[in-house]
Amino acid sequence: MSDPIVVCGAGIVGLSAALGLSRAGLDTVLVAPKQPLPSKAPGVYCPRVYALSPASQRFLAEQGVWDMLDQQRITPVESMQIYGDASGQVSLNAWQAAHQELAWIIESDELERVLRQAVQLFRVTWLDDRFDNFAQRGVSLASGKSISAPLVIGAEGGQSVVRQAAGIAHHSKPYGYAGVVTHLRVDRPHQGTAFQWFASDGIIAFLPMPDTSDAHQVSLVWSMPQDQADTLMALDAAARAEWLALRLKVLAGHDLGTISVRSAVYAFPLFCEYSDMVAPGVVLVGDAAHRVHPLAGQGLNLGLGDVQELLHVLVSKESYRSPGDMRVLSRYRRARAEPVLAMRTVTDGLHRLFAVQAPPVVMVRNLGMQLVDRLPWVKRRLIQGASR
């Protein structure tokens, strides 16, 4: 029996990689602590949600995961309303590109829970351990065990120990902004619409969520200046909820009516990061390889795209080449270079553009949004690009 491929990290991207490799017939070992997930309860939703693109949805369906998800906890996004910080506005609808949905909103815990079940069903070996360092022909673990492996996949997120131990070049730039997330009650139904505002104090998104017994619901993702986020998080829970409700009412009251906070509020710093992605016998996927601004909701989609491409490269390689051969891994790096760079350029560029408050820039960017809204072929290209 050949040595297994080792996947380090059991988040969504790591679990997807281990599952995909196993389904493809490749011997795989998953190395990560088995952290318990919160129990699922009616009306209680994980504060971290993702917008899955059609490409990600298809990949999860191919892996047998999509149909295992609780469909009552998934919300399709059929349209999107984007507002500038003046008169700019863009309306996107799935039908404009002959699609039924633009995306699907799903909780992190729900997706991770089902992926864990799938990994168990396919009998992937899961070691409740941590990567420590590289050994002569594989890896050494925190427990003192060693595993011989032709390829190690780093999927442990932005602070990847695999990446650091492999000496893979990494570039990180803090935005000076924080992502503030929570769930909100709203008076009016969202009707499958996501809302986004490029405001003077950050970029604010409302993502449609399942209705609860007491109200309609959306998830808030606010890219907020770090000092403002620090001030907000220093307030007690009641004052924090009141401040958010008043500020968001000004933005979204005409669309969704009265707004109130219905869950805990969390904040995390935002970074733009990227790495070289490969080294001999080592490959990075997901946040271990790159992190982009969340304004387009594409971080997880990029990670699942990494996994999909890596599976393709490994399954289609010449039989005489090792999975860790740099000629094989270079194919993965080349295939992912363009989509990762394109997404980083778009998200970083939009963040920079809307951070400038000079009146001429404000006028030009809002006029640009008005122009886009009048050009159906541009909208179609935007939707098709996001779908991939």
C-alpha cells in the first residue's frame, strides 16, 4: 500500500479536500483536533455564514454533500441590490444571466457538520492530532507520531503551520478594518435578496437567512474601520445592539423596516494575504494560501475552487509521478494563479476605491454604478464571473 496523502486542517476546505481525495480512490489521512460543533437547534443560527456560488454548489453536489444538508437552513439568493455612497445603485437578478440563483447562504456549522458525516461515511482516517513539523519522508505530529506521506496539504487557515514549516513565501497586509457579524430581525421579508451598501463608514451587507418564529431574518457582515469596531465592541451588549439598530435603520429601513439585533455580535480583523501555494511535497488550499476582502463573499468559494483544481491535477497526473512532484504541483499553481489574482484585485480595488472620500472620486464611482445598472451585458458578465 502506498503512503497516504496527509490533509492538515478540518475546517470546511480541509474536510472537502479529504473527502474528495478519498472519493477519488486516493489513500488519505486527515490530521486535526476533533473540536465539538454546537448542537443544531431550531431558530438558532451560527453567526458565520457563507455565500456559496453555483460552482461551489455543483462541487458539493458532486461530492455527495449538497443533498445531505438541511435544506430548510439554506437560503437561495435570487437578486442583489448594491448601493453606492451617493446616487449610485446596481440591481442584479439571477434571470439576467439565465440562472435560477446567484448564490446560496449557508451556516458554517451546518456545512462543516455534514462534511464530517461524509468523511466518516467514506471512512477517511482522522487523527485527533496536530501537525508539528516535516520529518524525513513525511510529517511529525504533536503527539510524537510520524506519518510517511508523498504530499502534505495545508488547510489550517490563515495561520497555517504547514505553510510556515515549509518556508513558503507569504504576504500579508492588514486592512485596518474589522468584519463585524451578527444576525438581525427585520420587519419585511427579504424575498431572497442580498443588500450591500458602500457607506462612508465601511461596506455593509445583509444576507438573506431563513425566517424564524418571531421575525424575518438577515445576516449582517459589516467591514468597519478597526477603531470604530473597537469602540462598538467595548460597549455592553444592549448598547451595542441599540447602536447597530439605529445606524442600520438609516440605511435599510426603507427596504426592510424596523431592524433589531437577534444574536451575539462578533468582530475579526481583515487582511489581504497570498502565498506561493506550493513547495516540493507541499500544497496549500483555502485561507492557508490566500485571504481576500469579504465584500464579494468569495473567500470560501476560492478555497473550494482550490480543492476542485487540486483533485483534478492529482487524479489526472501521470501514473509514474508522485503526488508531491513539483511538476504536478506546478500545474495546480498555474491553474489557480489567475482566478485568485483576479478576485484579490477586484476586492482590494473596490475596497480602496470606496475608502476614498474626495468629492470628485465619490461622484465618479457613483456615476459608474449608474452606468453599470443601465448595461445588461455588463451585469450578465458580472453574474457569470461570480458563478465561476
